[in-house]
Amino acid sequence: PLSSAELIAKEKSMMDAARFEHCIGVSQTARKLAQLNGYDEDKAALAGFIHDYAKQVDNSEFEAVIKSENFDPDLLNWNRAIWHGIVGVYFIERDLKITDPEILQAIRRHTTADTEMTTLDKIVFVADFIEPGRSFPGVEEARKVSFANLDQGVAYELSHTLEFLIAKRARIYPKTIAAYNVWAAE
Ligand code: DGI
Ligand code: FE
Ligand code: FE
Ligand code: FE
């Protein structure tokens, strides 16, 4: 495994300063959510820190990896918003030598969520949405709900993300809709 200094240096080398700050914020928030939910705090903090490792990888590199590593070819119909988690895990395993399947799964699911979510999946998904650097209308309510009840945080985030995507007529990834139906719909 990499030393923590090596891991931090690699993470920093992959992104601009604002994105790095976001990753620190997600890491701290994931630690807090882990403490509130009886989950391994160091593991949650690590998953949060690296969740956007591939956020600034080039489209052409994502496309090459989807093809060469035999990812579902349907991914080619989507975009970097969807790729940086699902395909990003490939870069995280390759460069950061992270092998913990629970961490890798939480990163895969951090943008779209999924019909099944472990505690760590929920922690990373929610921490990404409410970290201290986020400032969208409703973020205070999202923080309040999420710190009180993690599942309600997941529901809040899914309904707000769907509203946001629909308002701009974005194409919705089917997993996002399936997750909404399980975690947020009445
Ligand atoms: O990487 P971050 O910006 O920290 O946050 P993220 O990974 O949760 O989300 C990245 C973007 O992906 C965000 O603008 C919302 C968008 N997104 C989430 N679900 C879907 C989606 N975009 C599309 N087109 N379809 C989705 O289902
Ligand atoms: Fe992300
Ligand atoms: Fe998110
Ligand atoms: Fe993020």
C-alpha cells in the first residue's frame, strides 16, 4: 500500500485546488457521519477523501478504459458525471492501490446511489452532498436531516438531485431513478 503522504500527493496531483478542498470536506463529513452511525471512522474518511480521485480525468481516457477494461459498453452513452465514480474506481485501484471492496463500491455508487446501499455507501453519498464547501439552496436542511438520520439524508439528496436534473432536462441514469424509487419515493 501507499503511505498516507504518497496517497495525499497523488490525490492532489489529479485535481485542482478547489476539488481537493471538496475531497477534504467530504472526508471530514464522512468521518462525522461514521461516528454518528457506528461505522469505522478512518475507513469512511479514506473513502470520502478519494471518492472524486478521477473527477478530472479526460473523457478520452475514460472512453479508452471503458473499452480496454471491458466495462459495460452502455457507459459510452453517458458522460463524465457518471464515469468518474463507476469507471474512476479503475484509476483508484491502479494508482492508489486501494483494494477494499467496500470502499470501491461506495465510490462506484457515490454519484447515482443504488437500490442497495451499505452504511458506507450512504455515508459517502451523503457526505458528498453536505460537506462544508457546498452552498446550494437547501443545503442547511440537507445537513440537518442527514446528521439526524442517514437514510433520510439519502432520500433528501435523491429527491433534490432528481429535481435538479429534471429542471435542466438532463438525461437520468437508470440507477438514479431506481435508487429514488427505493429510498425516496412514498
Ligand atoms: O463529483 P461531485 O460534483 O462532487 O458530485 P457527484 O459525483 O455526486 O455528481 C456529479 C454530477 O452528476 C452532479 O452534477 C449531478 C450529476 N448526476 C447525478 N445523477 C445523474 C447525474 N447526471 C446525469 N446526467 N444523470 C444522472 O442520473
Ligand atoms: Fe463525484
Ligand atoms: Fe453526490
Ligand atoms: Fe464529490
